[in-house]
Amino acid sequence: MSTRTAAPTRREQILKEAARLFAERGFHGVGVDEIGAAVGISGPGLYRHFAGKDAMLAELLVGISERLLTGGRHRVAEADGDPGAVLASLIDGHIDFALDDRPLITLHDRELDRLRDADRRKVRQLQRQYVELWVAAVRDSCPEVPEAQARAAVHAVFGLLNSTPHLGSYGSGQPGRAATEALLRRLAHGAFGALAAQAVHPDGPFGPGPEQRRADTSSVRDEPSARSV
């Protein structure tokens, strides 16, 4: 059976180059002509595929949120009810995204507010659903973990995995992709392992300590906003 993947369509090529250029120079720092040149067509030729840069940005940010959610649901279904396998598969899938689509992480951080209200709401809705997949996986693998702690841990792990735009290029003394992937996987599993250890043994080495316990009982913090990209 062939393992070749289909060549990217012209539309996919345009989106990939637009994401790279927007991430490098900002949305307003890139012209349609430059995006066209990057894929070998005239700037006006882009309008056969997109109405303009705003449409490209919306498709990039809504599209990656849809892709993460769809991929996450598929991974949950494939794990066939094994809680540990579900969480491990979600981690692996997000690591692939974080390593292969770094420009989209940068783009989300910088340009989300440029989307139309309807598109921005859609991104947030998709992200919330993706977060809940992870929260359910964490709680299924360790039922002792309270829901609020599971959700906070998921957001913390997203912050860890989505730090990849700050990593240098592979080579020149930097670890390669395989080594970076292994490191991110180990750190993510370690974070959730520490969460589970704290839930099972609250007075153990991963416990919150007396100062944190006092703070937890004297104040209520707002739940972090849903953000997976």
C-alpha cells in the first residue's frame, strides 16, 4: 500500500505561505502580491481562491481550530475507551501540530482579534470543545483529580506545547525534531503525572503545601479562558 500523501492544492499552498509571512512580518506587513510571489502566481490571481487577506486569516485560524477538534475526536474514538491511551494520543497529536504548524501559533497570538466577531466566536467555541476533550481524558485517567484542577492543568500543558515558536531552528546546536518531540512528550506526561500524584497523595512531594492550601480556601480564582492554540 502506498504511503504517499497527496500534493498540496494551490489553495493549501497559498494558506501555508500566508501563515508563514503573516507570522514573520505581521498581517499588515504583508501584501497580496508577496503571498502570490511565494507560490508563483500573480497577486491578483489569488483572488480566484480568496476574497482577500482577511479571508485567508479567517480560514487559517478557524481551520486549525476545526482540525484540532476533529483530530482530537478521532484520536479519542481510536483509543477505544482506554483512558491512558486517549490522553497519550491527544498529547501526540498536539505535539505534531505544535512542531509542524508553528506559524499558526504565532498567528493566533498576534492576529486573532483581527477576525470578524462571528469568526472569532467560532474559533473560541471550537477551542472550548477541544479543551473539554482533554479535560475528560485527564479525569478519566485519574478520577481523583477535581474538574477545575484538570482544566487548569490542560491549559498549562497547552502553554508548554504551544511554546514551540520560541524554539530555534533545528540544527546549529539545537535538538532535532525527534528529540524535541520526545522532550515535549516527556514534559506533558510529567505534568499530568504530577497532577495525578497530587490528587492521590495531597500531602506528598507534589502536594500544594500549606500556603497554597490556605490560599485555595480563602479565595476563588476565575477559570482560565479556553485556548488551545
